Amino acid sequence: MMAESLGWLAPAPLWGDGGIGLESNELLQPFLTELMSDQFVTEFLGVMGAQGGASPTNLADMAPIVGVGTATAPYRLFQPLSQRYYLVTASLVCRRVGIPDRAVQLSKGERTTFVVRQLADGGELAWIPGPPAIPGDPPTGKWNAASPGQLADGEDQLPMHAAPVAGFAAPGTTAAAFGMSEPGRRTVHYGYIPTGRRDRMVTALTDSDAVAKLQSVDPTGLENPTLGALWARVILPWGMLQGVLPASPPPKPPPPGTDTDYSSLYILLDLNDWLQNNLPAVYHALVDGTSPGGADATALADALASIHVGIRAASSPPDSVPGLPSPVPLPQALHDLVRFADLVSGANIPGPGTDYDLTSYEDMSLPPVPPLPASWWASAENGKPTPSTQASLAYLAQAALTEIGAQPYVPKELSGMIKIDPAVPTPGFPPATYIIRTVFEHDPCTPVLSGPSRPFQLARPMDGDAPARKIRIALPDVSNLRQFQRGVAIEMPPSLRRVLDRVTPAMLQGQGLGDDPGVELGMICSFSIQIMWVLSFMVMFLFVISFNIIFWWMAFIKICFPIPVPSEPKDGPPSP
């Protein structure tokens, strides 16, 4: 390899009189710059070009202004949502008398870039981008160990650009000695730091790692995602249908005449699906009549077999249940629904010709189920149900899972989405810390990497410390809402229209949906976006007032000042 004495230094306008001493370690670091304008590139180039009264030395005042802890702690870089933008800046120089700039010859394939690296265990990790996990999703990637002075194979490199520096130095100053009294003698290279990539760079756990982390922080298994899925998909909706779940106040069962067939069907389908995936022996015992296996699995299968399900022809009205046909055992209902299993995942296939009802018969009521945390399992003795819990579906399912040694697993819907990224960092889970190294590539020599920048952390989009981007939204004058043109069209399919047509004011009094109009046509409606804002604003204040007694929200959001303008004239009749 050819040897060339090149190096990266802090941007030239900061040397000596600009704020960085020539003997300082900061001279060897790229400099991070914070800008607060959506025209941040224009603003930066204006400073470098000494436009509008600016001077390149103003760069010293543009470091990120918010740090963490002490003055030497990592910077916190916020998102563009907070109207904050960040550039990395540096000078590429030759290491000889005068420290002249090294010109980048793009025509020969030379280029300047920078890399973002994560600090971990005293070393550096390089970001290696990868393809989207699913077509259309954002790109993925992983962190691999890297050497401080070398690029890693496949490392993500972000572009840098050249900005000429205007002459600004007075004769006799350090800056003048380095040629900064002449326009264009110096060049600063800059690159945009994409803080919006934060979510991508906080990598997800593998499914096995997610399970291992869960077990490490919850060794007693109080949070069981497998049992939680049964609770959310089956026990909770089933209990709500019957108004028997423990709550304060306890829920009321659906009013008489409410069509609960849809809910009942999918509770049964979800029960089938959960059993097949987690307790296949119990599933086959119920559906095929085989042996469920152990004692706990048998207890669960027997408890489920004792439940009955109301049925009727699909064309019968809901209030026809208290007649023939008689309710059927739950195993028969599950067996009859096996061929409709694809409905669980939204398959567009015809449903069963039988309607199922989980609310109509007292003898198939699900016993009250205590909540899941530690007190629920603590009520058992020697691993067996006590009289107070032995009829609980949750307890019996838990005992059967324990009997076969079932381990928690990540549902496929959540695979690749679980991250250790607490909203409030703790000593055990501090936020990731990064540095930047600038890179100069010039064949046939090896790339020249700079020293590390000052460490920094990436704030969340909705970080509590983030500056607020000021947004003013003008709501319309309600004295004449007709003047606002309807430019937003919302289309409803027939099924949704039928539901919305059944929504009546009586629901506010605890009554159910109104009569089915039987309309089989879709609908498209036009709205004014201004009026939609008014409705959203009113609904927001309804919730704020409702929850103010708990969260005291009014003090945080309602900071008002009268606007000294007269009422708007009415162009037509008042709105209703």
C-alpha cells in the first residue's frame, strides 16, 4: 500500500482562536453541530461563507446545547420532529507544515463519508445494513465488532460534502497563519446525521433472546405470554359476554337481543387455535376423542368438556335461542369448527352454517377467573388447584402447560419487534451511546479514519426533554361552517355501514346496537377537514375533563391567551 500522511482534524475555523487549542484532544475529533432551522443546510453554508453577518467562527457556538449529566457527558441528539438537525464537520488535511487541506478528487473515485458506531464493552460496533425482513418494510441491520482505525466489511457509510470557508481571520492571528484569511483556502467537510434512524439502530432481539431475557427478569414466570394469549383471546371476551369477570364495577352482560354470534364464533375459533398450538394433546382429546395425557391435561379437558354451547341455524334471529335445538357440548362445537380454522387469520372463506352463542345458557357459564399476577398462582397448594380456583380455565390451563414443561415463545406477529429500549433508561439498561468517525477513501491506499467524535445518544421522537416544534392550528369559526369545502372523502364497505347505521343515542344509556337495517350497499361521504378538527378537538377535551381528576391533565395542556381580534363576520345563516 502507498503511504500518504493524511488525517482528519476538527473543522479549521475552530482551530486556535476559534475555540480549540492546538494541543487539545478535541483537535483530533470531528465536531458535531446542532441547527434549529428546517433550512439547516442553507444556514450552515451561510455560516461557512460568512453570509448575512455570520462568521465561520460562529461554528464554535453551534455544538449541541443539551447534554446528559456533566459537561463531558454524551450529547443528546433529538429528532427532526423537534426541529433539531445535526451535522458532523471536519477538515481533511496533510500532515506537514501549515497543515494544508487535502483536496478530494471525485473524478478519481475519491470520496469522504462518515460512519456511526456504537460503543459497547470498551470497543466499537459497526452498523451493517441488511435487506427488509418483509418487502416494503424499512431496511434491517446488525452491529458487528469493528476496529477503530478500519472500515468493517459492509459497514454503512453516510455521505459528506465540501463547504468552502470564507476568509475571516485578522492578520497575525493563529487562524491567519493557517490560511484562513483568504477566501476558499480552507474547506470543511460536513454530513447529515440521520437521527431518524434511531428505531432501526436499536436492534430487535431474536425470538430466543427475547424469551431468555424474559425468563431472566421474571424467573418465577409470573408474566406468562402463552397464558396471557389465552386470557386475551378467550377468557376475557368470554367473561365479558357473560358479565362474570372480576372487575370494579363488574361488567354487565350484553342487553337482551344483542347479536353475540360473531364474538362467540371467534372465541371458539381462538380457543381451538390456542389449544392446537400450545396443548395439542388436550386439543385432540376434545376434537378427536384421544387421551389428553397427564392428570392436569385431563382435568383441563374434562372441565372444557363439561361446558355447553348454544346453537341455532344461521338464519335464525338472536332471540330464538331459548328453543330447539338444544345446546351442544363444547367438544362437539370445536370439532365442527375445525374446517373453519383459517377464519382466525382472516381468510376469506364462507363461515359455518350454524350460529354459536356463549351467553344464553346458565349451565355453560364460565366461572369467575382471578387476575393473572402472583396472587393468583399463590392461591394454589403443592401445584394443585385449591377449591377456590379448580374451576378456573386460566388455572387449569396453567397447570397443563406446567405439566408438559411448555416454554414461552414469541408470537409470529411480534417476531423481530421486541427491543430492550426502556422509555426511562435505568442503570441496568442505559441508552446506547454512539460516536462518529469520518472516512476518506482514495485508491489504492487504505481508507483514512478520523478519531472518534464526542459520544452522543439518540433521543426518542417523543422524548420528554425534546424541544417542542411550534405548530399553530387555526380552528374554523363555528358561526358559518358551511363555507368550509368538503375535500376529504371516506369510503365505507357495506359491512361497516350496517354497523354504523345501528349506532344510536340509546347506546349512551347502556342499550345495545339498534336494529339491523339490512342495507347491502357501501357508502362514500365527504367531510371538511376543518370540521373534523373541531370534532377531534371537542372529543379531546371530553377525555381531558374526564381524566383530569386522575392525571390532572388540564394544568399541562391548557395554557391559553386571548387573541385580540374581533369576531369574524357571518357570511350566511348561522350554523345549527
